[in-house]
Amino acid sequence: MSDLQRSSEFDVQEFLTNYWQQKPLLIKQFYSHFHDPVSAEELAGLACEEAVESRLISCYGRSTSGATAAWQLRHGPFSEADFLATPEADWTLLVQAVDQWQEAVHQMLEAFDFLPRWRIDDIMISYATPGGGVGPHFDYYDVFLVQGAGRRRWRLGQRCDAQTATVERAGQAILPDFEVTADYELEPGDALYVPAGVAHWGECTTSGLCYSVGLRAPSEAEMIAGVSDLLVDSSDPARRYQDPATSQPPAHSGEIMASATDGLQQTLSERLSDPLWLKQWFGMAVTQPRYPELLEPLEQPVEFPALLALVKEQPLTRHPASRMAFTYLPAADQVLLFVDGECFALPAAELQLARELCQPSLGNLADLLPQVKSPGAQQLLAHLVSSGSLYLGDEER
């Protein structure tokens, strides 16, 4: 269990009832006795790695709107010389998905157990100097902004949508018109919840770290595209369009009669209304890994008997980049386990296995293996280790 615990003063029920996806909330001391799980130096070190996504944003000549300032964007990886050349103020380093590289950062997610784990995307960490920030903007997803070392001023603004006017600055859609509705200065351990579409503008008052816990929110277009792809992949090529039964020739050969599409509409409606099929698609969609290239398969696949022997000597852990979720189907006596965009059907007797695999923490799973009896589940575990979703050992990732 993480030593970064959520404060007992935080009322989960009140938050979910009155704030979640409704309105912003400043949560003073969201974490009890907060301390940074990563230092600014460690964050800069990650930004020097080729595999890590990072950005350095500078802003000069700030204005009340942020739109007329001179913005500069650079993408990593960076070098030590890059950081030595930075000025004393007005810049921000942003490093994506640090929870997938630092287990101590990943453990921060345990404080968000009041939300489904599959809804959380990643933890982006920013280090900013006085005046540093990314300007007034809005996101299409909910976010929790947790303050680490230092202080940061956050101003909240109006509700925004796709029709809201923005200007492109340093890869960010900046709001030229920002209407301040609230103004906060966050201290270490404080968190600011910002629902999707609410404008916000953060600027550092003293150098420090901010942890952005972002939520996954696929767009309607992405969902339609994903559903369409799965429909195509699962369709039967032998099923073709058929004319409705009739004994009369068409009165006008170029006319498409209503009866010609009635059967088509029924066929498509049946496919789309299948609840099991929709559950399968949704589970695969929300477990797509953000960085699948981090899941490195073993050079030689491992079999379950060999795996049982190996876990006696070293821990078995879920890879931080791996995403897992499950759906229990009591009527079908099945559990659908979703791992990194794939769906695996297990007998209902393996429900506890699915729960343990999908737990928020990255604890040792080795004790589970002797309890797994079904051949299908045994084969699945061997597959997950071989594919990199689970890994042996406790080396740093």
C-alpha cells in the first residue's frame, strides 16, 4: 500500500453526488502528509530518455489573455545542457505517463479508488518555474491537478466546447478570451478537480511540481470508428444483401423502395443492440495501452508449469504500462478479462483471479498462481507473461 494516503476528510459520496462531471472543486489536503514521490531532478532525467514523451514550454511577454504572449515549444528527449540553458522563470517541463516509469508515482492512483481504474489514463507531471505554465485552455476530459513541492496559482474560467474560439500557441489551443470564475493558490497535497470543458489556467508562483491525473474519455467519433471496425472484423462475409420477397416487378426501375432497406435496418439494429457484443468492444477499447511499445514480449514464451517454478524465486507483477479490466457475466457463467485491447473469456470460477489482476496496485501476484486450476486460465497467465503484460522480477521499468 502506498504511503501517500487520501485524507479521511475527503467525502467520496458528496464528491460523486455533487461535483463529479458537474463542477470544479478545490480539495484542500487531498493527500495526508503529502511528499513528492519523484524529484525535479528525477523528472528531468526521465525527460532525457528516448522512450519518454516530454515537452518544454516557455512563455515570454505574458498578457492577461495568454494569447498574445510569445510561446515556444520543444519536444524531448532533452540533454543536461538543455536544462542548464533554461532561464530562471517562465518555463515548464511536462513529462507524460510518469506512473508507467516510476512505481512510487503509480501508487498515487490508489487514492483515486473511488473511480473505476480503467477510467484513469495516466499521471503527467510538470515542473515549472515562477510564471511557468501552458496558458489558458480547456480539456475534453476530467482532470485532477495535485500540487507537489512549491505553489501554483490556478484560475478557473468559463465552460467551453468545440465551438469555443482558440488560437494555436506552442502546440496548445489557447483561449484568447478567458473569463475568471475562481482563483486558487494550491499548496503541497492540495488537489483541484476540473471537469471536462471547464477552462483553467495554471501559473507557478514558486518553482515546483504538479501531478495531472487525467481521465480517459473517447470521443463520439472514436467510439463510432471503433464500433465500426469491430463490426467489420466480426461480420460474416457469406451474409449478403437480399431483396425482400415480392411477386411484382418495380413500377420504376430506378426507385429504391422503403421495403428494400427495411431488412437492412433490422440486421444492423440487431448487431448494435447485442449487449454482450457491446461489452466486449467497450472493454477492449478502454484497455488499449497508451504506450504499447513498452510491453516487451519474452524472447522465448513461457509455459505455465515453468512459470510456477519461476515465481517461487521472483515476484510476478503487472507491467505499469498494461491496462486491465473485467466484466462478470453470471448468466453466461463467464468472466471477460480485457488486457491491453484484447478480450479473454474465463470460467466464472476465475472471478477472483480477474479481480486480483485488475487491482490498482502493482503488488506481487505470485501467490495467485497455485490457486488457478482451469487450463484456460493457466494458459492465459503464461500468455500474459510471454507478451509482457505481466513480468517477472522487481527491476526498475
